[in-house]
Amino acid sequence: MATYLIRHSPVLSGEVELNAAKNAVLPLLAAGLLTEDPLIIKAVPRITDVETLLQILRDCGAEVQRSGTDISICALHPQSPTHEDNMRKLRASILILGPILARSGSACVGLPGGCAIGQRPIDLHVKGFQAMGAQVYPLGGKRQLSGRLSGARIYLDLPSVGATENLMMAASISDGTTTLENAAKEPEIVDLANCLNQMGASITGAGTGTVTIMGVERLHGAIYSPISDRVEAGTLLCAAAVTEGSVLVRGACAEHLRSLLFKLSEAGVGVRETHVGVRVNGMAASPFEVRTLAYPGFPTDMQAPMTVVALKCHGTSMIHETVFENRFMHVGELSRLGAHIRVENNVAMIDGGYPLRGAAVRSTDLRAGAALMIAGLMAEGETVLNDPAGHIERGYQNLPEKLRSLGADIEKLENYPL
Ligand code: UD1
């Protein structure tokens, strides 16, 4: 679907502005199914995951309107989607389940897809709805859930972002009080809770391990501006960390990027927090060790870009992937560029400091695609990055253009034979 030609770009400098966070916007759009009033989400990025979710919301009976970059969702009578293919295109499609079930008393959804980075089950979502009183039936590859939901104490075996969001949305219009223990603490959870509270929900504790939701009879509409994209910020910071120069990422929230900023500093990159964003100077040089964890730990979404940063550092860096079981697919592609990386179980050992040389590589998932784009900047000569599934445009609005504005030599090749 897309091919990029990337030429060696040793210097990046200047300023670049972030978009709103994909992982905040997707649940916020799904929250539009919780009320019959319009919910307006401001400055929504133009990415294919958003387009796919909007198609799903329309399929669920919602009216979707755009005004510039703002999107309004109005769902008088939400119902289960009929087109399973769209559900398979992104993981966040499962976030329609809670709102439809809570609004209409039943929901039937196909299993979600998204990046092939692990099994990505939905058992924690389903167990939570069962604890709230839903009956669950498998139905030809789909899940049918029905019943009037009421408050429950729910312990999540893992602090799943999606399960926390789905249950929080459903509980906000269910009878009684729901407590989520071992809830995810990501900034996008706080953002969703803030929006739901603005819509009339009563949620406390978002951003901690215990979230309490007192159900209310109905939510009303709102106008909401989502937080900036910390993964886009991290991707641009990693690109700056493997090149010379000074880059200011405007709109980056240092608090949301704490673990990454620590690790970039440890690698020898100059990091400065300013009131308008985060600035990085100089290149990564010293090896480091990283373990991906739920927030506030190091984000799994930054693991692939950070692997590329490790390639710049002289010595051996170690990256432990503990969140998803199949998230080192970019390693094989990086090897085509001459990277020295061994993977044993869930640990990548990266011998950095060797030159990379341009080659043809393939994007295997969203963040892997972005990481390969960054590696292309480091590599001598030309790198052709093939992205047959359009992964990069699923999650980044204008990533090549943003890098180009900093001095990168990247072009999207139209009609390139895949
Ligand atoms: C979200 C993010 C994704 C990020 C991930 C982890 C969105 C749209 N996507 O995905 O970018 O990589 O968080 O930070 O916000 N799990 C189960 N059972 C479940 C649910 C999850 O075992 O029912 C496991 C998963 O397989 C994984 C771990 O829990 O190992 C974390 O997954 P989760 O936090 O749910 O990720 P997503 O919400 O899918």
C-alpha cells in the first residue's frame, strides 16, 4: 500500500508539532456510542485507524460528521456492527463492545485484529462484563453478550489498557458502583475518564491502579480535546537521537514520556523539557537496558524505535519485551541493513556502533514500520521501506513529511511495485 525511499540523513534539526494521540482518540470516538447527544472530538488525526473506526461506528448506527479536523459522533440507537472485516482491521474495534452492551443490553462483535504482535486475547474484557452480569455466548467466531450491567468489583489479571477503557465506559452508565483493581494507568485512560466525566460520568482514580465508577442514568454530549501523542513524540525523539542536530518536539508532554526520556539521557542524548515541549540534542552513544512494562514503565510501543537507538550506541544494549510475545519482527528487517542483533526468548541483545547500509526492508507492524523509517535515516545510501499493509499510515499522520521538515531525505513512492 505504501513504499518509502529513505536516503542517509545524518542531521535532523528544527521544530515539529505533534498530533492528538491515536490511542486516546480511538476510545474517545467509541465513547460517542454512550450517549444520544453529539460528542465532538477536536483535532482528530487523519490516520487510517481512525477512518476504520469511524466506518465501524457508522455501521453501528452512529451519525459521524466532520468539521475540519473535528469529528462529531451521534448515536441515537447504537447496535452491533454487521461488517466483520472492519473489526479485524484494528484492535481498538473491541472498544465498541462496552458502550453498545451498556446502552442496548446486548452486543455481538467479531474478534478484533490489529498488529500481529502477539495473541491479543479479549478474555479480560469479557470476564469483566460477566462480573457485571452479562451472559456470554460464542456465536460463529463472534461473541454475543447480553444482560443489564450492574456494578461489580473487578480484578484485572493484567493492567490491560483496552479492558480498563471498555469496562470504564460500560460502567459509567450501568447500575451501581464498579471498582476496577489492577487497572491500567496510561495517560490515555485518564484522558478518557476526563472526557466521560465531562459527559456527566462519575469516575475517580483514573491513572491509579484502582478506578471507581459510580454509574449514572445517562451521559450527555461534550466537546473534548484529546492529549498529544506520546508515541509519535517518542518516535520523533528517537529519530533525533540517532542523528546530529537539535530537535524540539512541540506539544510533547514530558510527564507522559518520563521512562523514555530517562533512557535517552542514559544513552547520552541531551534532553531538555521546556514549557512548549521536549528538545533533544546530540546522538545516542552509550548502551542501555530497557524492559517494556505497563505505564509508567517503558512503553512497548517504543520498543522498536528504541532498538534503532541502540544500534547507534557503542556496545551491547539489552531490550526485554514483557508485554507482547511476538514483538521483535523488526529485528529480521534491521539485520538486512546490517544490524547486529540476537534475540533469545523475549530479550534482544543489540551490538551497536556498526554502520548500517541501505537495503530493501518491509514494515511488519505499525511501530516496526516507524522504527525502520528511522533506521533508514542512519543507513548509508538508500533504503526502500515497503509497507504493503499501510501500517505506518494507520497510526501516524504525515510521519515522512514531519521528518522531512527536520531535514530528512524521505519520499513516498507512488505506484511503486510491491
Ligand atoms: C493498547 C494500545 C497499544 C499498546 C498496548 C500496550 C490502544 C488502541 N492500543 O493496546 O498501542 O501497545 O495498549 O501498552 O490503546 N491481554 C490479555 N487479555 C485481554 C487483554 C489484554 O491477556 O483481554 C494482554 C495482551 O495480550 C498484552 C497485555 O495484556 O499482553 C496488554 O494488552 P493491552 O493493554 O490490552 O493492549 P491494548 O489495549 O490492546
